[in-house]
Amino acid sequence: MKGLRWTEAELAAYCAKGKTTEPKITEQDFQRWIVNCAIVLGWSHYHTWNSFHSQAGFPDLVLIRPPRIIFAEVKNATGKVTVTQDIWLTQLAKCPGVETYLWRPADMDRIGEILK
């Protein structure tokens, strides 16, 4: 991986790499794209790989780059948000300084801007 000194053009090119308008992009591939962009832009990330014993609905991604923290639910173009996912995002959004998002592939440009 390249060092932490990226030009704006390099960042834009990296985050655009693999970007697609294909509506059938999988949630897993989309989440991988988000995580890779976040890493390039200096964010730490957390994702629960096996949520078998975890409370239902917790967001897919936690991204941290002080002083910011983001909780993001990741869905493909047609994925449905469950009631418990909505409750988690709503409750987290009520906490000062916490950013919450529901991200879909159509949001790729916006995600790049948010993570900058």
C-alpha cells in the first residue's frame, strides 16, 4: 500500500477503481470498496465478521478517524433495512458527534466526499 501522502488525483483514482454503476454489485464487494477507500484516506475500521452471538441490527461498519466516528449500514441496491438496523442507526444518530449512514452503491461519490 502506498504511504499516507496521496495527492487528490491519486485518492480520486483509487476510490474510483472498481467503482461501478452495475446495480447487481454485491453487498460484500461494495463494503470491501468502502473499507479500501477508508484505509487509503486514513480511517480505522471495524466490521463484525461473524455476528452469530451479537445483538441484531448493529451497523456493518464502524469507521474512526479522530475526531470523527461513523457507523454505516451497507446495503446493495435492493437490500432492505431491518427494524433493528433502523433502531440502531436512529439511536446512534442521537449521540453528539456520531455520524450514521445507510450506504448503497448509488452513494459511492458521496461516500468518497464524506470520507475525505
